Amino acid sequence: MMVATFLDRHGFKVFYPGLKDHPGKGTHDRLASGPGAVLSFVTGDKALSERIVGATRLWGISVSFGAVNSLISMPCAMSHASIDPAVRAARGLPEDLIRLCVGIEDPEDLIDDLENAIMEAGVTLPSPLPSITEPYTPIHGEPWSPPPLIVSNRRLSIDEPRKPTHSHWFISAPGKVILFGEHAVVHGVTAIGASVDLRCYALASHRDDGEISLHLPDLNNWEHSWDIESLPWDAVTPTRVGEDHGPLLDPRLMDAIATRALPDSVHLPQYARAKAAVTAFLYVYMILRQDGKPKPSFSFVTRSTLPIGAGLGSSASYSACVAAVNLIFAKRTSLTEPVRKRLNSEAAISYTVKHDGRRAIPNEVAEEVNKWAFIAEKVMHGNPSGVDNTVSVHGGAIAYKRAVNGSKGGMDGLHGFRSVKFLLTDSKVPRDTKRLVANVGIRLKEDPTRGADVLDAIQAISIEGFRCLSDPEIPRETLLSGLSKLIRQNHAFLKELGASHISLEEICELTDEFGLCTKLTGAGGGGCAVTLIPDDFYDDSLRILTDKLVEAGYQPYLTTVGGSGLGVNPVVGNPTPLEKEELKEAFIKEPRMNLAKWAEQQGGWLYV
């Protein structure tokens, strides 16, 4: 009833027997105990109706009314599209009709979503008429039009100097674990990586003061704001819309950021890790500038449930968030429009109930974010392989090969990965990915013959791992036994390349006492180790093992792998400045162990 009243008071012609002016209200009241959950309304313009339906976020686009969630559709374009238009017109079915089924969500949230969709579609809503005023009723026989509405004759242009459709965006991206092929992947060997259920979370909020700000609570609470016009724009060669960045970073811009944009605080010892994150943020922000377009003003705050600098892709998950937010605020992509198009084409179901937002963002949109996440990774690590950011953006598990010396690169998805348990152990020993990658490269050059043999062996391990994980008919026991042996062999070769560390070797020895196979993951030299946990490994034994690892000074995480990739959640509504600050403070102060649950409770997430 609240939804119908909202639409009615704003001048739309609403068909709902709960409204007092509905022509069949008396008959309906005699036959039914209530007005029901289904209503419809017309806008006076088919294109406007299409834009409204496409702009909704909480309403699932569907022709089915069999679920408990709220649904929206255009019958003439969906359920009744096969009927000849002349027949539809003769039977009184307007082409601009929008049909709603109101579910169990909070009605105020649903109304807010409808209001935002209507405004995004190009309609200015006046204040609602007072309740004592009779609704507008056209003279019988007149074609209906919505006099209280001011309907724009065009869609709002993304080139207009205005804030984004949504002033708040939550973004998240998972970390990763490399099962096979780390280090060797830089030199063209296949690597197998999978996302883990530990994530980086970001909150980006529109500002009106001509500044951008970056806040990194997990990096000793580093924070800074820049006057946008004070940044070294004279050093920027913008990347045009549709163009790729290119293989090399812009040295002129990198130097300008280092000498003219970085605040003095990043040079303090306690902010050593923040320096790379700040540089990457500024580089992506500035390189995405469009000539003649307003420079976006927003705040950006990140939190993480991932251990920082432990080889689990914390920088890649941060890079994915940086790329997504900058693309959104620079209006270089729309992470929601492809979802709407997809839902229109798959109108038989609603993703909100069956998928919890999973697989809602198409791969082509994800890949655009991935390209820029790779650029941010380059800023932080010099010569990254690309596998970390690819897993972080696309999620799941992949076999990834980098294009090297003219060889063909690419990635293949892996499936059936969630049922394999892993123990990730953080050695708490910091490592420098850039330095470690460079040192392995030097070792390979010092002994190219042996180096080639080692790379060939790691390639064979990765291929065999891919085959095992892709084969649905391989017996479970054979799969786990084979993966364990491959893990042990891969670690031996990485140790030979100089990528291991005394702490990682101790973790291997501790898990070996329990008959488990362990290897370093990521750059090595500290960071994390990954241990495969067989199905028949007793819970008591796992508790004893984790206690031993903790006693030795390490931090174990029992995790699942292969989940969703990049997630976006445009916050619905138009919060006041006070509400903005309250949301930001809640995000910053939420305890790390509860952060994932808190973020999910914000609702409305869409994932790759």
C-alpha cells in the first residue's frame, strides 16, 4: 500500500485496488480480504518506463511473481511481448505499463529505490501532494498524462558535471592463494590461483569541496586530503576512453607524484607500506582524467580482513578496489548498467534470491576493471605477473599464463574448487615482492640451463594440477593425494630458486609431522604458506596443529577457496552529510573480525 500511495501522490496513474479511487475497489473488497501485493502504473512514455525499470536496484527484473522478494517488469516488453501490439492496444494494455510485485523488504527501502530510479530516468519529482488533496483524475475519455511530473525529453548525460547516480559506493575484492607456478609465472609459466574468503573492503563517497581524500586505517591509520587542482596535472597524458594504458608506466607522471603530490608523512618509517598504496591511488586517479571533463571529488577509505604483506594478494585486492572506484567516479564504466541489461535478457529469474548477487557482473565489465587493477599493481610492484589482480577481480580459480616474448597468454577458469580445504599460515615475516621477483630473475640468468629446467618442471606441475582439478571423474582420494605430491614438489623447486625462508621451512616441518604437504604461496621470502587439508583429517588433529603453529609465532587461517570476485554495492538513497559521516565512522570502527559480516549486512552486493 505504501508503494502504491507513493506513486499515486507523485502523479502516476496507479492500478491498485487498495487506492480509494480504483474503479473496481468495491468489488474487490467484497471478494478479497486485502488489496494484495501486485500493482501497476503508467508513465505516459514507453522509453521512460524502460529507463525506470532498468535503473532499479532492489527490485528484481522478472516476469515471475512466485518469490518473496520484490519484482518489477514491463509486460509489453516481457511476458506479453509475443502478443501482437495491435491486440495489446485493443485489450487496453498500455505499452508503458510497469508492473510491481511487492515483497518482504522494508517498504521505505523499496520506495527509496523507486524514487532514485525515477530521477535517474530523467524525471523531476515534486513534493508529494498533501494527503487531504484528492488525486488527479482526468476527464473521462482523455488520454492520461502525468501533469505533476516534469519529464525530461532525454536521458541524463554522464558528461554533465554532476555527482554520480549513487553518491556512496561499497567495493570489495578477495585475496588470492597461488597453488602452483608463482615466480615462474613472470617468465611465461602457467600459474594456478584461487580466490580466498578474505577481502579488502572500500567505501567511496562523493564530495562537493573540490578535494579527494585517502584513508588507510589498516596502515597505521594513514590519512590525507588533496586539493584536486593542486595535483601535478601538467604531467598527465590522459588515456582516452576505450584506449588501453600500455605496457609501461608513465615515468613523467610517476616522478611528478613522487616529488609534488606525495605528502611528507608517507616518508615516515611507520607509513612505509602506505607510500606504494598512495602512489597507486593517485596514478590511476590522474591517468583516467578526461580532457574537458570535471575532475571527480570523492573520499576513499579501505579496510581489509587479509593480513597485509603476507602473500595473499592484499595489494591486488586493494588495486581492484582502486580501479573500480576510479572508473566509476571518472564515468569511464558502469558496473550496474551491464547487470540491468543482463537481467532484462534473463527475465525468467531474479538474482536477488537465487544468487545473492553472485555472477551478476559480466566478464567484459570485470576485465575493464582488471586492466586498471594491473596498472595499480605495476605502480606498487614493478613487474607483477597479473595473476593476483586477475584472481581478485574475476574470483573463482584460474590457470593463468602471462604473454612473454611473443608467446600467447591468457587464462582458463577452473571449477569444483570449493570442496578442497586449505590451511593458510601467515609467517608474519614481511617480504618485498618487487625485490624477490628481481632476485629470482637474477638467479635464472646466472644459471640459464638449470633455470630453464626448473621452469619446465614447474610448468609440468601446473599443467598436471590443472588437469586434476578440471577432471570431474578423478576419484576424490586420488585427487587429494596427487595435489599433495604436486604441492610438495612445487615447494622444492621454489626453494631452489631462492624464494623460501627459514620461517616457511619451519611451517613445512610442523605440518609434515601431521602427514600434510605445504608450500610457500606468493612471492615467498616470508609471507604465507598453504597446506592442503584432506577430507579425513580429524578436527582434533587440526586444532592441535593450529595450536602448534600459533605457539611457534605464526597465524593460521582455515579457508575455502574459489569464491566470488569483485563486488560492488551502490548505496541507495541520498544520505545527509551527518549520515555520510556516520556510515564512514561505522565502517572504520567495525572490528576486523566482524568486518565481512558487517559489509554483507549492508545488502545489495553484486559480484563477478
